[in-house]
Amino acid sequence: MEVSPPRASRIRTSRRTDVRLWLGLVLVVGSMFFGAHLMSQDAPTVTVWQASRDLSAGAPALHLQPVTVALGSVSDDYLPVDEQPAGQLRFPIAEGELIPRSALEDVSGGPTRIVTIGVDPLHAPIDLAAGDRVDVWSTPSDNPMSGPVASADVASGPSLVLENVLVELVSADSMGSRLAVVVRVAPADVASLVQASRAGVIDLVSVPALSQSLSSGIAS
């Protein structure tokens, strides 16, 4: 007897599965076109002030540059370029950050004094500028021009004179061999700063923005 092979059955795809597949494709394609449409639209932008370098707490808002950004509903929280920053910074601002209105305030602190000290360019930060904060160190010297200094003081090495001092101005002589650094200090700190600058070599150490504190015993 000849046995005929069984007929191949046709696999039928569920019509419901086809509908779901096509619906999923339509949703994916539609979302892609919708996203592209949103990206092609220009978001409202504003031009505000941005810090071009680290800004110190207690200093005026110097070293700024304009930048155009999209801030949305918080645009009023930042200073536009048609508004000049007034007052002093309540907290340090890192390079590249936008200047918020809340960072500035009118501060009427205690009495201060302006002192100019001579510094070798190699003993100061390379990019030292007005608005920076520095620690002032002094190393006693036996140079006759500096006056009499005890040998024990010379051997003791450098000592910290003042911390977190605000720099008001930096000026170099015509040869670039000497810097005149103007700093703002409390009246009680004037004597120690003047004595240290005459008795030895002054070194200025930069205080990074994230390490600054206004409670270091000096005036802002």
C-alpha cells in the first residue's frame, strides 16, 4: 500500500497580531517626527553674565563675559547683560557659572585699610588679578636692606601672616621684575603685614574659590 504524505498545513498569522505590529510602527515613526519637530523649533534664549574665571566671595563681580542660553522659567533669576552687577559676591562663583541675582548684595562691613606690598612675580600666582583671595606668607631674610633679623627667625622658615586676603589691584613695573599688589585688610592686621613685608620675602598663595571663607579674621 502506498501511504500519501500528510498535506502541509498553512500557518495562518493572527490578524490581531498584524494590527498591533503596524500600530507599534506608526507610534515609533510618529514619535520620531514629533521629536524632530520640537528640536527644530528655536527655544527662547537670553543673554546673561557668565564668570570668565573663578570669582571670590566678598569681591565685586569682575571678570565677566556675556553668554546666550535658554533658561526657561528661571531666566529672571540671573543677571542679564543690560544690567551691571552691583555690590559684592555673597559666595564664590566658579569659572563658567552664570551669575545669579542672589549672589550679589550690598555689604557695609567694618573699617578696612588698603596696603600695597611688593612681591616678586615668581612668588605670586601667575594669573593673579583684582578680586582674587590669597594667603600671605613671609620668609625672614638676612638681607641688609630688610633691616636686622635674628638668625633664629631666618632659620625658622616661612610663616603665615594673613589668610584669605582680598586683592584690590595688581600692577607690574616697566621691567616686569616686581609686582605691586594692593590688598584690603582689617586695621588690626596692618602692622603685621607691613612688618612681614619689610623683614623678609613675601609669597602670595592663591585661595581657590571652593576653599574660601569670610570668617578668617580679615575684612571683606
